[in-house]
Amino acid sequence: LNLRGKAVDQLIQVRLMAKEAERMGLSVSDDEVRRSIAQSEGFQRNGGFDRDAYLRVLKMNKLTPGQYEQAQ
């Protein structure tokens, strides 16, 4: 399945897009990041954002909320 290769390719693509956005002066507001996270299906329970699910998923992936939000 070449999952490792696909993961590396995806990371490279994300990094290149971030560099290009930076070069173009594009940015995202904190509110846009919050809305995006709140709408993510992985953090939804009963049709709304579930903070406990959010923190649990981040913990399983060894990320702090700050690290995850910065990456977004």
C-alpha cells in the first residue's frame, strides 16, 4: 500500500503549500481556525463540537491543542 511513502508525500505537499501561502502573504485568523476545528467530523458528538473528544484525539496523537491549532 506504500502508506509511508504516501504520508511523506502528503507532508511535503502540505509544507510546500504553507511556504507558498507565506510567500503570498496569506494568513488565517484565529476565529477561522476555531471554526474549522469545531466543524471537523472527528470532534463532533450529537451534532456539535465535543471538547472532550477533541482533547482525547489530540492526546492519542501526542499533540497539545496549541500544536494542533498551529498546524491548522
